[in-house]
Amino acid sequence: MTTLTRREALLGAAAMAAAATGASPARAATAPAFHRVQVGALEVFVVNDGSVTRPDATRGFVTNVPTEQVAGAMQSAGLQGTALESPYNVTILRTPRGLVMFDAGTGGLSGPNTGTGPANMRAAGLDPAQVTLIVHTHFHGDHINGLTTNEGVANFPNAQIMVPEREWSFWNDAGEESRATEFRRPGFALVRRRFAPYQGRVTTYGPGAQVAPGVTAVTTPGHSPGHTSLLIADGNAQLLVLGDAVHAPQLFLPNPDWVPIFDMDANQAVETRRRLLDRLATDRIPVVGYHFPMPATGRVERAGTGYRLVAGA
Ligand SMILES: [Zn+2]
């Protein structure tokens, strides 16, 4: 159902809409470039890589509820109209042995206002050349395009790469590729292209693995076959890097059963979201979301039949 091509089509439409009106999203311009979070003794940065604005998030974005219901949820979330800004945020952990980065950013390919990550990293005092490890949540284009330039040169020359085992095997499976819908199929070639310059530096990790000191894999499949969130912890202090287990928080926290078009296995994604949010609320674990509005961090609380984000917590 969800596809990279479809996503690019949506983003393209958003870009054209912006160009047509000459409007640049004011919130993107004023969104903080980065946000620093302390997790025990660990220093974490959330770095904004730009955003896109969906001109009408009530149509085509949520696959399993009627337009009016999505419009109602947007209104309840305090959004005006039907446009929804969707940011991209890369989380970075500073360690004595270099920077550990969670996903690689958009590479500027998700729309005209994306690809600000590298500049915002420098603004935060983080040098892309000091990235020694990139841990991937999953392989959708907006999470892997930042690995290389358009010419296929590695943007992170000193980085090792860790990827979820199941994600790697799925996107490198010729059988899956041949069976994929025409919309999903380009994603397979994209994965090969983006990881090519890192040959010999890619390691797979499984559920529960410790991928770096203080960083543990929490398997959260459904958005993609091997989708994995990463728990950063130091003592009692924790921060879960959600990836896309929860997409736009305005819609999918209050309504965990709603399915964004990018969830590849709707049933599995909903089951994962329910289980994960229950745990996060019960254990009061702070989160950071790749597509959450800056500061993109907060604590998940139960609210009605769903959840809400207490921002910045
Ligand atoms: Zn995403």
C-alpha cells in the first residue's frame, strides 16, 4: 500500500503547491535547527533536516479512516486547515569515540525545504566527519538518502553502519523485489545505491541487540518489515528513538489504530504501535520522533482512548 514512489508523488505535490503560491512554510523557517537533550550523562542532539508540508493531510495520508474524521483530529490537535507540516529529525548521540547518528537524513531529496541536517549539525557543533556510527531504524528513502551524495559518494566517510537484520534481508531479497508492486519496487534499487559506498562497513543487528554503549534495539515492525526503534539509556535515564513507529504525533498518538500510508504492513504496525505506546506510557519513557515537530521530544501519556505527547519532557 505504501510506497516510496507514492511518497515522492505526495512530496512533489507539496513542493509544487509551495512553489505555486510562492509561500515558504513559515514554521520551517522558524523551527529550531537543533535541540539538545541530556540522557543521564549522555549528550543527545535532535537535528532538524527540514520539513515538507502536506497540503491536505485529510486525503490519502491516513488510509483507514474517512476524511472528515482526520479533519476532526487535526482540529482537536489545534491545527488550522488541512495542511500538515511533516518534519525530518535526525537524532545524534555524542560519545567519546565519535558521533552515533540514528538514520541518515533526507539528503535534501524529500522536498525543497529538506536537507538542512548537515548545516544544522555544524550549528550544533557536530561535524559530519566525526560520525563514526549510523544506526538505521529502517530503509525508507527519507531515512537513507542522506547516506550519499547524488553521485553516490559517502557523506559520512568515517562511519560504520548498523542496520536491522530483517530490514537488510528484505530489501536485499531478489524474490521480494520481483514480487513488489511497481510502486514499492524502486525502493530496492535505492537501498543498493545508498549502501554501496559503505560496502564492508555494514553490520546487521537483531532485536534486543546492544548496537553501541547505552543503545539497545527495540523491534517495532510494521512500518517496514524490519523497522526497529533504539533505546538510549544511562542508569534510569532513557530516550527512545522511535523512528517511524509513530508518524505524525498529532494524528497517530490520539489514534494508534490509524494507519499512515507509509506503514507497509498495516495490521502489524497497529499492533506494534499499541504495544509500544502502552509500554512508553506505563514506564514513562521519553521519546524522540523522526517526524515530530521540533523539539520532537516528549513523554507519552494516556489520553482518552489513545495517547498524547507532553512535549519536551
Ligand atoms: Zn520516515
